[in-house]
Amino acid sequence: MPRVTMRSAFIAAAVTIVGLHLVAVTLAALPPNRYSDATASQTAYLEPYFAQNWRLFAPSPVAEDREVLFQGSYVAADGTPRRTSWVAWTDVELDLVRHRLVGGRAGYVTNKLYGPLGQRYLGLGRAQRAIADGTDETTPPTWAELRSRLLGGGADPTRVGTYLLYEKATARLATEVLESRWPGHELTAVRYRLRAQPVVPYEQRGLAGAERTAARPVPTVREGGWRAPTTGSDRERASVASFDRRHR
């Protein structure tokens, strides 16, 4: 009979401990089920580790639905200004992501714009925000005029520059989207709306149907000022129109 040495006993114990730890990690990482619930007390020692990783890689996870919507203004046949309906462009983009194993980068454009649009807006002073929001839909300022107005109150040129960078990119996308929806209208101005609605609170997650919908907090909405229609190349406009037809 082979003799059990201290070394072999140590190796066996180490392998057993590592194996049990791997099983515990597997159970702790599984979505909630009867097995993970039954072993919760045995896997509780992993909680600080998982919480630390969560805070490290997702310290402030997005807990709300975010949307960017576009609206245009045009002159009707009778000479009066009219507005298009709002286009929920984020929903169109998300068609590229929903129920697909691998989504495309085009499904995240407005998702990436949402944060900077709000941050750069709040980076302006109160007087500059009033100027940015108070533009006229019949005669929106050119980008040079808007920049001049914002800087006229002594605003930081860098903050104004980054704000206008995102405003112009959003106006460009808005113009191309609205032109693809209403090709017969000559747009005089475009604007965007940011809408965010928090998800159902954790305590009400078990509700169903109308109760779950009613439990959601009230959405917050901010509408940007009217901007001059801005477009890219013909190829870019055709690409946006094609994307809209395929995913709306």
C-alpha cells in the first residue's frame, strides 16, 4: 500500500479546496434559481469580491431608458410654419441590437450622444443655456452666429466649443433623419429631445402588467433649441435614409 506523504496530502487538500471554490463561484454567478438560493449561505463569502468587481467595472450602471428624438420645422404651402412629429430615433437604432447575438455599432450612436449632450449643456452658464434654448424655429442662427452669441456673455471658449461640437453632430443626424422621413418638406430648423425614464424600482420588480408600468418613475425630458439644418455628404444622407427604411 503506497505511503501517504505530507506533500501528497497537501496537494489533495489544495485540489479539493480549489474544486469546492470553483463550484461555489459557479453557483454564486448563476442567475437566481433554487440551487443558488439553497447554497446562498455557503457562497456568501464571495459577496464582497463580486461587489468589488461590480463597483470597479460598473461603478454607476445605467438604470434608465434613454431616448433621443428629433423634430423638424418647415414652411407649409400656405406660408405658415409647421412642425413634423417627433421621430424616436433611438428606437430605430435599437432594432439593430434587439434579439441579435451581435449588434452593429450603428445601434449605439444616440446612446453615445446622450450623455455628452447633457453634460456639455450643463457645462454652460445659466445665461448661455438661455441663449442656446431660445432660438427661433423660423430663422435659426447659423453655427457661427450661435457661437458668437454664446461667447458674448463671457463664456469659456473651450466649453462653448465642445458644446457646439455635439450640437452640430446631433443636428446633422437629425436633419438627415427628418429629410428621409419627409423628403417633400424643405426644413427650416431641427431640434432634439432627450428623454430618460428610470427602470422599475428594485422593490417593485415582481409586479406585472399595468402595475409594473405604473411603478416606473416619471421620465425627465429636455428639449434643445432650434438649429439650422445641417447635412453631410450625399453618401452619408443615403446611408441614413437606407438605415431608416430597414429598421423603423
